[in-house]
Amino acid sequence: MDYLLEVEGLTKSFSGVSALKDGRFQLKAGSVHALCGGNGAGKSTFLKILMGIHKRDAGSIRRNGTEVDFSGPANALASGIAIIEQELSPVPHMTVAENIYLGREPSGRFGGIDFKTMNLNAQKLLDQLEFDIRANQYMMNLSVAQMQLVEIAKALSHDAEVIFMDEPTSAIGEKEAQQLFKTIVRLKAAGKGVVYVSHRLSEIFQIADAYTVFRDGSYVGSGNLDAIDRPSLIRMIVGRDLGEEYIKTNVPTEDIGFEVSGLTASGKIEDISFDAKRGEIFGIYGLMGSGRTEIFNCLFGLDKLDAGTVRLHGQHITVTKPSEAMKHGIAFVTEDRKVTGLNLDDSVRGNIAMASLPEMSPNFLMRRREEQAASTRMIAHFGIKAARDTMPVSSLSGGNQQKVVLGKWFLRDPKVLLLDEPTRGVDVGAKREIYRIICDFAAAGGTVIMISSEIDEVLGMSDRILVMRDGRSTGVYRREEANAETLVHLST
Amino acid sequence: MSLSDNKTTNGWFTSDSRRVIIQEYGIFFAFLLLSLILSVSNEYFLTSGNISNILLQTSINGVLAIGMTFVILTRGIDLSVGSVVALAGIVSGSLATTSATAGVFGAPYPAYLALVVGVLVGFACGTIVGIIVSRFAVPAFVATLGMLSAARGMTLIYGGGKPVPGLTPDFRWIGTGNILGVPMPVVILAVVFIVSWWVLNRTRFGRYIYAVGGNPHAAKTSGINVTRIRFIVYTISGSLSGLAGMMLSARTGSALPQAGVAYELDAIAAVVIGGTSLSGGVGRVTGTLIGALIIGVMNNGLDLLGIQSYYQQVLKGALIVGAVMLDQKRNHGQ
């Protein structure tokens, strides 16, 4: 029997860095196939090659037994492969129907668009799917969940035989998700193949028949879901031993460094309480959108909090803006260094000095010599590889840029370090150095609170771990009692 | 191993520092080249009289363009400068005129009082724009477009649409006087330039401006009060526009309600030619000064060569676009 889609030995590397080493995949007609893997496992590269967005380096893709090579998404679509992307791409000022039929509007008389037929067809499609959306509504008036449903309707309107769904439930609620699953069951019954990509294992076990796991760009295994249990699947996804990668040198003391109780920001986080000891690395784990970054934004005065108290070394503090948090000795290494961490137009030196300008130059005039000395000190301390500190920070590698951000905050000699994904997009070598810096800081009596979506990192570095789900804490766990299975389980 | 090892050297400079030199001073070389061509093609160009003339013509646009630099560095724009020029000119003129009909009660007042009021008028316009942009998050383009219209309207209301003639000699001194033979407008431009250079390059506030323009999010998380910085730059631009308005009326001897029309375009042109990025965070006030000089030299040179002013506008347009095209190529061609 021919598979709807069969992929073998797919490889792809980007400027020498391998993103996919051995992509393998088989999709049967009338089945739902879950594609699993952590961040950076190669799933999105895999999807992009299948849709013809990236060119593969090697490997074969067969559609119904014949070798194919798509030049782009339109080409893939023509061969009956549609994708529902994670990132929505609606045209806000057009109606739902116009969005669904974008680029293939039915033409009416005199070469115009036959709006009547278009609206009619779109409405029929939406009704069929039991989506409660009117075809003539403007896209911008819909909720994110509804937009996601329109995106799904759009993909289905192509009458594709293979449908990829990349995290389709990440932005929609439980009710919509169940509607979507009903639709998936219907598609399955109609003999189509659905490829379902999701981090939410409970969903996978609910609707998928088969699974394929990728890890570090390679195929790890595949099979039928009724032949595997949840812990085993998680073990396959997480994989390798955590072993040597994380070397902890800090020992938590009994002193409470930072204490948060009842932190609430309506619609974002609710009733978050925890305390971090001096000398401790306190981890926060949660999926994207679980409210983890919002905790830091509240603590640092970037977001308004509705309730909750914060204590620093036993002293009650209030923070309404970043400069106040900084005065108390709180430092915040943000999630995305390019968006919120660095001024890419400025030099290494300028960036290191950016958060300490009032301290370094108490009067109006800049003290340039002090600035230079400070930047030299930080570059040496963190081993930042830059020819000169006057060169633009944008010319540094990701790891060195991250060290500049750390340098910016360490210059302030903080008491509490809030780290949001401190090693995202950083190579292994620099990662290890950053871990060393964090450990040294904690070992010297500092308090570290670290958000990470990398399970290995959280388990490897933290003394205790708070798990977030849907804006709430699902508990704080000691290092010894946490493992990958429990974290994934608690966060989904 | 030092990273500079793999830079090729060529004569005096490493390729890296040569790139910096071209980037920093390229506009200056362009200015010299333009001057050289003009001095060869017209013997009158390099006379002291003509140079003084060019500087005089550049001074008002120079002052406006320097104020504009502060705003553009924070990712903003100020379209209202031309109208503020007229409003400050009329209001200060009404205090410093001997004309019985155009002056306010008790005029003429001492020149310094009129001058202070003129700057305050500009400051007030800048304050309004600054609040609208920084507190109410209205795009700078829209807020200052509103002020462009409103300030012109206020000028016409205040003066009844009529000019204010007969400004006192004391007041006129800032436009026609000189210090050690240097015309006052040129002196004012020099002072404004030096102070601005110092503020942008040597003070904390200057660093904040670059940080806010370079990455407002990063500036905010670094504890910088982004709202306040955004507000202040508009008051600077407004105050300098007020000053420029009085330089203009003092030179001509009367304040005109239609003064300063389209001055914002020349000011923006000078900033852009000077290499400041409209997306903020990158640029130098030195570049702006040279940009203003290039516009001045070009206008003057084309006059000397007897080229009709209509053609001058076309050439100026080409120059602005060309300068930015070169900039783009330089920044992305590496």
C-alpha cells in the first residue's frame, strides 16, 4: 500500500549548522499522526521542507508513491498538502470569506469578484465545521481563537488530502479545541491524513493514532499510540542523560532572599507565591503563555500587579517601575535579548553601561573613563569575545551578546537575578559559561530565579522548581522529587 | 588571539577603521567635493562675502535641523517647526515693534524680554506635542502634523493675518549684528551646535536619547524613563524653532505670518543627508550640520551658476534620496 506521504533520510543544514539529520515519516490515509519533539528537535524545519519553503539537502519525499519536490507552499497545496501554521497570518481589514478565499476569489461579471458566491461558500464551509463564525465578519473583530478556526477552515477549503496542523490549539480554548478534534475525526473518516504537531501530550493521546518522535534533528522512533504509554513517550522526546552538562556549585542557605506571596495580575497570573533562598537557583518551568514571563514583568514593574506582596531579604518592597526594582537590587535578564535586552545600534561598552548610567555618572556629564573601566571589567569577567568594546554589539555571536546582557546587570551588583530563558539561542560552550556565572553568583550569596522552557536546563540547574500552568502555580518541587515526566505532566 | 588579527591592513588603516572613517566622514568628503567643484566653476564662490552669505543662509535651517536631530534620534519626527517659526516670530515681534498697530500694549519691550517670550512660545508648542506623543502614544507624524496646522492658525489669529513691521534695532541685532565680524545668526548656530554636540555625546541625557531610539524596550527594561526622554526632545525642537523664528524676523525686520512655510522639509532633509536614521538610534549632530551646509552650498552654488530655482528643487530632491540610498547600500552591503 502506498502511503499518503512518505519521507526518508531528509537532511538540512543552515550555513553549516545541521538542523535536520535524518527526517523519517510515514502517513497512512485515514489516520491522525502526531509529530513529537522538543524545541529545536527539527519539527519546523521538517514541515518547512515538506511545504517547499526550504530546499532539502538530501532525502526523498514521496506523495502517494511518487517522488515530489515542491517549489513552494502553492505547489504543495496543488498536490493536496495544506498546512495550518502556528503563527496566524490574517488580513485584519478583510472579511472572513475574503481571507478564506484570498488569491482564488470566484470571479463574477466584468472580471470583478463574485462576493455573493464567495460568502455563500465560506458560510457553508464554516457551518459544516460547526464553527460559530459569520463569513461576512471582519477578521479584526474576531478573537484569536476564532481567527485560528478561520485559518483551519481556510486550509480545509483547499480540499487537501494531507493536512498539517502545527500547534493548532496553542491559542484556542477548550471548547474550540474539542470542535477542532471533532473536525479531525471527520477528516479521518473521510480518508484524509492529518499530521498533528503539539507539545500537549494529552491531546495527542486523545486524537492521534500514530506517532513519530524527533530529537536533535534526528528521527528517534515511531509507532502506534495504543502501544506506548505517556511516560515512555516523554522519555523518547526528552531522551539523553542529563549527566555532565550541568555543574552546580551553589548551595542554598536558610536565609530567604526573595519572597513573593499572592502575586496576581488579572488575566495573566493568579495567586503566585514562592520564596527563593539566598544562594539558591529557583527554577520556574511552564509552557509558552503559561504566565511565567508575566511573573517577572510584575516583579520588575513592567506590568501592573493587582495584588500581592514582595519581600527582599525580609523587607517589604513595592515596585511600580523598572528603575525602582533596580534601586532595590533586582536585575532582569529578559527573554529576548534582541527585543528587550540590547540596543543593537550601540557598542558593547554602551550596552554594558546602559542600566548603570545614573550611578556611573551622578551628574549630568558622562564619566567616560569609568564607563570604559566598567566595560573592560565585565568583558574580562565574563570572557566576552570582542576585539574592542567600541565595536557594535550586533557583530557579536549570540552567546557573547547574552554575556553582554548579563554584564549590563552584573555591573549593578544585584541582590536578586531574574533570568528569563538565559541560554536561548546560545551554543553549548557559551551555555556552560553562563551556567558557571549563574552558579558563582548564587554561591556568593545571591538569589537567582530562572525561567526556562528547556526541561534539561531547569532540572539540571535548579534547587527547586515552580511549575506554571494557565497563569497559576501547580506547585513547587524539590530537585530530587522532580523529573521530566512530572514537569511535562504538571505543565500540560 | 585577538580578533583584529584577521582584519586586513592597507596602508594607514585597518579595513575596519577605514570603514568607520568612510561612515563617519563620508558626508564631510561629499561636502568638500561639492565645494571644490563649485569653487572651480565659479571664482566668486570662495570669496569671504559669499562664504558669509552661505553660512547666513544656512543658520536658520541649521538650528531647526539640530532640534530635529534630537527628535529623529528617538524615532520621532517634528513636522511643526515651520509653523512654530512663524508663531514665535509674530508673538515676539509684537513685543519688540515700534509700530502702534501691530504691537501689544506697552510695546516695544526690551529685546531680551521679547527673545525669552519667543523661545517660550516654541517651548510651549513642543510641550504640547511632547505630551501628546509621549503620554497619549499618538504617532509623532500625526501629532506634529496637527501642530503644523494649529500653530499656523494661531499665528494668523494672533496677528490678524498681518505682518508685524518695525522691529527695534536691539531685537534685530540677533539677525543683523555681528561679534568680531561673525554675523549673529552664524554665532547662534555655532553655539547651538556646540551645546547640542556636548549634550548628545557627553551627557547622560544624550546617552538616553540614543538608547531610546535604538531600542525603546531595552531602554525601558534598563530603567530609563522612555516617556520623559520622548517628551523632552520635542520641547528642545520647539524651543529651537522659536529661536529660529526670531532669527528670521530679526534679519528681515518684520515678522510675517507666512514665514517658515515648508521649513520642516529642509530641516528633515539636512538630518537625513547628515546620515541620521529615520528609524532612530543612529546619527550625529555633526552630520546634521554638514547636511544643512550641503543644502546651503547647493542652493548658493546653483544660484551662482545661474540655474533656475525650479531646477534646484529637483536637484535637492535627488540629493536627499541619493544620500539615503548610499546610506542603505553602506549599511546593508557588508
